[in-house]
Amino acid sequence: MKDKIKNFLDSDLLEKYLLGTTTEEENLQVERYIAMHPEVRKTYDELQDNLEAFAKMHALKTPEGLKAKILARIKSENVGRKRFFRYAVAASFATVMFAGASYFFYDQNQSLQEENEMVTNQIELLKEDMKQGLEDMRNQFIVLNNPKTKKYNVQGNKKAKELKAVAYVNPVKKLSYINVSKLPNLPENQCYQMWAEVNGKMINLGVIQEAGDKEKLMALPYSDEAIGYITIEPKGGNETPTVENIVANISY
């Protein structure tokens, strides 16, 4: 409830209500809050006092002879009405122009805020991507150059005899990578997909895009008893591995 009252007070409904620019629905909401919540009533009273003080501060003294001028204007009522109508039209036009300008600047400000927020989010995402990329490069360097790293040659089964890969496992840093250096050709509607079984849970590591890049490593989840699999799946990959299409097992 406190958050609801705070949000109400943080809005400009009370100020708009005092200035008479609220809608009927907003009027009911404001009057309900004033009646039900003492803190809202207190804030409303303070705003009302401030508005009255402001009005008195900027009030103009009644010019001398105003009464005579008013009586003279009453005598020329028709002329007065025409002039009043012109003044009303001018005032209405000015109000519309002011409202239009206010909305324009408000809309521009909102657009700038949205663009600024979008750019900030993109920068944060870029920073995160760069951070992850640098972290992955550091881990690959450790795995490839650390003497504690163990290498496991991986060969394909009968379904993929030409498949060749090397798994790199560092038990000290608890890092695992695999480099698939050769993959047999597949029909266009199929692909190779990498999996890892860790603590009884099968993890999808994604589609193996290409082979032959000596420096291109695919990260593997590290576990003391992890098992990796390469399967043949429909183009684009599968959510679960097709067991009968396993072409390589990687124990590390």
C-alpha cells in the first residue's frame, strides 16, 4: 500500500487536479486518495497553500477607475461581446499552440530517452560479449599451453569413420575444450551436434558449424566423469540427442 501511495504522490495528478486539468476519471481517483490517505491529504493541503501563496504573490492591484471602465463596457455590450470572442479565440489558439508545443517537446524528450536507453543497453551487451569473449580466449590459452592439460584423440564410429577430433581437459583449472578437425560430409538436411552428459543431465552444446580450423575450440562443461557425444541430427539441431545417430563418444 505504501508503494501505491508513493507512486501516486510521485505522479503529477495532485498538481493537475489543483490546476483543473484532470479528467473526470482522474478527479475521482484523486478525491478518493485524498479522502482515504492522510499523507495524500496533507500533501494536497500543502500544494493548495503554495498555489494560493503563489497567486497572491503575483496578483495585480486593481487599477483606479476600473469600475467606471466596467460600466462603460456594459453600455457597449455588443461590441464587448465581439471583442471578448476575439480574445477567447486568440487565447484558445494560444492554448492549443502551447499544448501542441508541449506535447512535441515531451514526445521528443521521450524519444531521446528511449534511444539513450537503447544505446546504453547495447553498450552493456557489447561489454558483456567482449568480457565473455576475452574470458573464453584466456581459458583456451590456458588449456592449450598448460602442462597439466590432457589430450584425448577422438575417432568416429562406423557411421562417421573419417571424423577426427581432439579433446583438451585440464583437471587443475577444471576446463575442457574440443577441436573437431575433420567431419565426414552430410546431406544438406542434416548436421553434426555436440552434447555433454554431466551428472546424469544431457546438455546441448550446439551444432558443429565447420571443421578444420586448428585453433577453433568448442567449450565443454567440465566434470570428473563427464561424457561427450557427437550425433547426426536434422539441419538446425535437435532439442534432444538421437541416440541411434551417435557417431563419437568422448570420455574425459
